[in-house]
Amino acid sequence: MIGFNFGGKAKRVIGFCLCLMLFFLHPPIARALTIALPETAYQGDLILGNVPPGARVQFKDQLLPVGPGGHFVIAVPRDQKKDLSVTALHNGQKASHVIRTWAYPWEIQHVDGLPKHYVTPNAEQQRQIREDARKIQTIRSSLPYPVPLFIKRGFVKPLTGKVTSPFGNQRILNGLPRSPHSGIDIAAPIGKPVHSPADGIVRLTAENMFLMGNTLLMDHGLGVFSIFIHLERIHVHVGDVVRQGDVIAEVGKTGRATGPHLHWGVYVGSTAVDPLRVLKNRF
């Protein structure tokens, strides 16, 4: 019987060839595409999702911005009645996820004593209101910063104080029904410092907006924005990069306000979400 004595190098070559044969005969099974999202959410929630980096995410017939780590953000509108469906595409695979939406018990709030021109503005004042809203909407609908600046440290309250008006409550102004509240009001004296709730980039500073008064808009990345209104003074400029905790403004009572307070709103694109619940998110 003839035997073969292969050297170490020959054994390594033969082993490599066998591995190649096994690979082509039994190729590895591709890992199934998954979307990391909660099963349920409430109206007014901000939801952070995750997919493999490079995947595309579709929500309500629109492609969402996806960060380099695969993070993306969606908002549950205040009046959302149906469950939400999210779809992802990656390397020829497609996956879908349905979020069951729960109703939230919104409050009704009566605000009386407002000057008549703030409740029923004339034609020129209505034009200014539309122009102010257009400025805000143009920025919120523009291409967002592609990196989620809030991932590492999340959000904190921009100042301490009593929340006098929660998000989403139906507002009755001088007896007339108005749109639901799009943020939270925090009572504080004029001049109290307002701190950045998360890392961000300043996108707008504006003075004397008709309803909002002195206003600041900040981009936190992936379409998430903070708005601060009724300010006394603004201490930052458009393009400034701010860190969580930096002083950015002072509390005031400019615009439509019955007393000194900070209105803080959080948006995903054009959809307002509850800032108090954003504080509880674990990013």
C-alpha cells in the first residue's frame, strides 16, 4: 500500500481548498433583516428605531433619514387613530413592522384674559402669523442633520419649574376653541436661563414673531427639532453647535403670553411630540 506524507504547507493548501468546496456547496445563510422597534406606542410618542447601517426605512410613503449607526426616528401624531407600519429595505431583503397605537387621555385647558388681537388677529396680523409659520416649517422640512446628536445623553429639561400647560391639551382661548398645545409651558421668572436639552445645531433665531415672540429653533439630528418661544433674550446664533446644558436663552413673556414662561416644543419633522415623554426615552 502506498502512503502519502504531506508537509505542513501542503496540508494548509488542501484544507483551504476543502473550505472553498464546502462554502460553494453550502453557502452561509444570510441573516434575516429585522427592524428594532417597540410593539406599541401612545399618541404623541417619539420612537427611536434601528436597522442595519445602510438600510432604507419607509414610513407613511416617505423615506426617513437613517444615521450611520442605523438609527431612525418616527413620531406618533397626537390624533393618530390607526396602527403604524414601517418598512425597511437592505441588500435585496424587505422587512415590515407594525406598531399598535394607543389613544392618550388629552386634557382640556381654558386660557382667559388674552388680549383680543391675539385671539382674533386682523388681516395684517394673520399675514404675519403665516409668514412666521412658513419660516419655521421651511427649516423643519429641510434636509436634517444626518447624525443623531441626542443618542449618547438623551434629553433633559431646559429649566426647572412647574409645567403649567402639558402637551396635546385642547386649548380654549377666551372661550374660543383653538389648536391643541404643541409643546409644554414651564413657569419661570423673566431672565431665568434656558439650557439646551440636548446637543444640537442652532437653525433659527427670530425676534418679535406675532404669536411666538422671540423664538429659537434647534436641530438635534435625524429630523428631531426643539423650539423655544416667548423668550426674553437669545444667547446663540444660527450655525452655533451647542452641547446639552449650555445656556442658550432667557425666559420671557414675548408674543402671545399671559405671563413669563418657557414654551418648549419637540418635533420630528413637522409632527409635534410630547417633550415630557421624550425626557423618559432611553436612547
